[in-house]
Amino acid sequence: MAEIPRIPIICGPTGAGKTDAALKLAEKYPIEIISADSRQIIKHLNIGTGKPTVAEQNKVPFHLIDVIEPGERYSAMRFLVDATRAIKDILGRGKMPVIVGGTGLYLNVLANGVIEIEEEEFAIRQQLEEDLNRLGANHMWEQLQAIDPLEAAKVHPNNTVRLIRALEIFRQTGKTKSDLIATGVYKKSGYLFDWYCLAQPREILYERINGRVDKMIEAGLLNEVTGLLTAGMGTKQALSAVIGYGELIRHIEGHYSIDEAIAMIKQNSRRYAKRQLTWFRNQVKSTFFTEGDSLTRLVAL
């Protein structure tokens, strides 16, 4: 029986250059890219999500891009099923799948599995995320420690993705994650992964993010947002949940000037990147790189 290859994950915060690194990898190896980005999975949101261009998608096949409509629910379980199917398909055609993205929840379930819950409730997750912002990670960890000490012992308070997920499972099912794992309702991809994380020094990353936002504005992000609203592609609430879109919607409604909206996009993008960096640094199996060129030289497929 042929040995199943270890699959690379190119991860890192927003603006780090993950897609560029993967495209360079495609020049050297016969790869196909599976996106692990919760924003690029949404149809019609192109400029503000940094979605690969048509020209880039013509260079190498991308999977799990443009899957759902704005506002449509896409669960971690669904990502695991879709990504696992894509991996099997790519390997079956003699190519190598490479996972590229920065959504920690998606990467975590792909590498470590997920509790099978038939129907996830968005309101529960939304409330937990609001509690996290209001009360802080340590308070949320204490909640988890009180209901599921076995899981809390495995989770650092800074690993907010795993922390929120464990609390979400308990609130939805009435059972702890530890109990559900013990009963066997745990779905895994069945593949092994090598993690490669792009993470520049913070000041360089923030400069990259600021420049990236400026380029998005120059590319017509405001027109994209206006067109989505005019066409009724997603509710204001759904679009506002995505960084870059919510701020410009507030500008369109007259709450902010365009300069204020752009400044807020940059600030919120930097904050998001900071949270991502914290999560990736808690992934002890990650190999860290500061530049995409060094990553592509050292990834051996």
C-alpha cells in the first residue's frame, strides 16, 4: 500500500503573502491549492478578501473559493468534509494538495478533527465571541475549566479558536467536548500535515497590511461594496461582518468619511492579524518563516 504523503499547510496572518508563496511553489511542483480562508469562501466578495485573481487561478487550480453566498452559514464540519474530499481528489489525479489560509478554526479541524454536530447555531458562536471581546480570554478559559477541566488543561487561554469551540459545543449539546470525544462522535480527515507559517516582524506585517488596504481601495473596493448592496447580494448585516466591507457600508450610510473608513479597515485588519499571530504561535508544530521565498525553498514535496 502506498504511503500517504504529508500535506503542507501554508498559514499565517492576513497580508503575510501566503497566496504569493503558494504560487511560487506551483512554479516548482505540480500542486493544487485548497483555500482555508473563511472570507474567500464567499461569492462576490473579491477585492476586500484578497481573493486570487483570474490570472492567478489560471496558473494553478484553487479549491474552496466562491462556495457560498454572502450570509450563508458555512460550518467547520462542512469545511472538513469539503477539504477532505478535495484532498482525495487532488491526490487521486497525481497532484499534491497544499492548504493555504489563515482561518484557524478551519485549519484546526482539518488537522485535528471536529465534534460532529448536526446543525450548528450561529447565535451561540456570535454570543461567545461577544463575550470574549467583552470579558477577555482568561475569563472564558475559566468558564471552560469549570465545565470541562480535561479540555481546559489542553487549551491555552490565548488559543481562542479552540477555547470558543469547546464552549460552543457545551452550550449547544449540553455535553463537554471531552465527553463527546470519549463517545466517538469525532470526525477527522485521516491525513497528516506539515505546518509552514509566514509571520514577519509585527511592524513589517502592519506596514504590509496598510499598503494592502490602500491597493484594495485603488482597485475599486468601494465600488464593489456599493454594487453588492445595490444587487442585494447579502444583507448589510452579513456583509458588515467582513473586514473591509462593514467599514465602507458605514461610510456609505454617512457615519464615516472615506478617510475614516479606510483608517478603520487598516486598524481592524491589524487587530485581526494580531489575533491570528497569537493563534499560530500556539501551534507548536509550525515552522516559521519571515519571507515566502525561504518557505518555498524549504518545502519539499
